[in-house]
Amino acid sequence: MLKNISVVIIAVVLVVMGFSASRADAWEPLGYPYLVWGELSRSEIDGLKFDGSVEQGIDLIHILGSKWIFNVFTGIRATESDQHQDVWNNKITPFVGAKAKLNLGLPVGHWGQVAVGVRVEQVLYHAPQARDATQVVGFVSFGFGGDWKKK
């Protein structure tokens, strides 16, 4: 139910913004950011395990003329393990959400971002004894990186 409500809200925002612009000054998104990450690992406890995520977003507007950007996104996370009894390591989680994000102005060769948002997730477990769940997650995320040699 919450997932359907989120999808409807995102669609309404996009349609309203699209109809509010004339042909001469048609509105365009600020960007189409994506994020992909993954890890393949092996340990005595988890066995062979893959963790990964794909996220595609749309940067819609600057919030109140600030450097903060309003972004809507969708994606999927997956955790797969050869230890099938480990319910928490064998699931797929599609999600949809919205966030306010700030790209940090760091020196050349470095990057950073802070975001505050909410997403709706559908956690789908592979194990028959586990109960799938829909959950609303509020979050604050941050990431920083770069190359110390580049100036």
C-alpha cells in the first residue's frame, strides 16, 4: 500500500512539473544520477556471499534556491549466499523513495554527498519459513571519497 502511494506521489510531481512549463521554458531535470555497488565475499560464517545494489534517480529541483537537491529514486538490493538457512543473507529488496541531497564542494579529486530521505522497501526472502515485509525507512546517508594524490 505504501509503495503504491509513493509511486503515485512521484508520478503526480512529475506530471504537475511537466504541465507547468511552457514550450519556451520547458522544465528539465537537473540530472539522472545512478549508483551501483557490489561485493563478493567468502567467510566461515556467511560462506560465499554476494551483496549488491542498483539505484536510479532523477534530480528534480533545487530546494528553495539552495544547493540542496530534491531527488526521487528507485532501485533494487540483493544479498545472496550459499548458506540457504541464513534468511538474512538471501533476499531481494526493491525500493522507491525521495531524498534531499547535498553534493559537497570538496577539492579536485575528492567527492562527497549527504542525503536525508525516506524509502519504501519490499523485502522478499527466498526461505519459505521467512515472512516477506514491506517497510518504510527514514535515513540519513553520507559518502566521501577521492584520491589523496590528485590536487
